[in-house]
Amino acid sequence: MPRAIDPQPAQPCPDHQAAVPAGPNRSQRLARRLRIITARTRAIAWKLVKLSIKEFVKGFAKRAGAITASVVGVIVGAYALGIDPADAVRRLLGM
């Protein structure tokens, strides 16, 4: 059997309205979004800093290794040519 449906929605009683917590208003939602964006920005910035430090260390190790190899090569060449090794290293390093 078909049931009669009330065309007007039922209004909740005032006591019931007070018991239902209100959702966050616009400023609370905006503040929450800003906190999330700030946290994500900080996380990305920290990740970039960590990566740049690792790349700096890698580059420094490569450069230090290249300079060390050059100095050793100059010292060996200086001894082979009979030149003062200290002068040869100074010239290599531009001193």
C-alpha cells in the first residue's frame, strides 16, 4: 500500500538543535587550510635543503678528489723533471 508522505519537512525541536555541534565556520576552514599548506611547504623546503646538502657533499668529494689527484700528479711530475715540488703545487693552485 502506498504510504502518505508529509510534504513539509519536520522541524527539529530547539533542544535537539543545541545538541548537534555546529560545523567549522569559514575562518576555521581557512585557518586549517593555511596550517596544512604551511606544513607542506616546510616539508618540501626541508627536503630541498637535505638534498642540496647531499649534493654539496658529493660535489665537494669529487672536487677534493680531483684536486688531490692533480696535486699528486704534479708532485710526481715535479720529481721526474727535477723541479721543486712545492713550487709546482703552488703554481697548480695559483698561489
